[in-house]
Amino acid sequence: MRYLAIEEAIEEIRRGRMIILADGRDPESEGDFCMAAEKVTPEAVNFMARKGRGLICLSLSREKARALDLPPMVENNTSRYGTGFTVSIDAR
């Protein structure tokens, strides 16, 4: 696996390609599949679900989540990092 400079990773995302965004180079580092939402295809979602085996997330502003009627998953978020998950969007 090749590590990209930040500028290269951004360019890959602009081109519609999926990258793995890692939090370090250590063997214990974690990574997430990442791509531009407007470039996502059903095949890409299928790949992420089969190979990533975790949650498939979409970053949204608070305003956009409200406009789409996506309420917070929990009313009182006690998450260590305050991660603001909404109700699931996979069935919409």
C-alpha cells in the first residue's frame, strides 16, 4: 500500500476515487474508506459494506441534517468524542 501526500489524496477524491484515510502509519492505526459523496455509486457502497464491515457514514452540516429531517440518534449525547450520529439513512 502506498501512502499519499495530502494533496494527492484530495486529488484522488476529486477524481471520484475511493481512498483509505488512516490516522497514522503504525500497524495499530485505523483507516476509513473515504470518497466524495457526489461520486458515490451503489457499487462503492456495496464495496465499503463488504470490505469495511462497519458503519457507512456521511458527513452533513447540522442545517442539512435538519433539512433532511434526520434527528440525532440519541437526545443526550454522552459519546466520549461527542460524535453526532443521526438516525440511519441506509433505508431512505
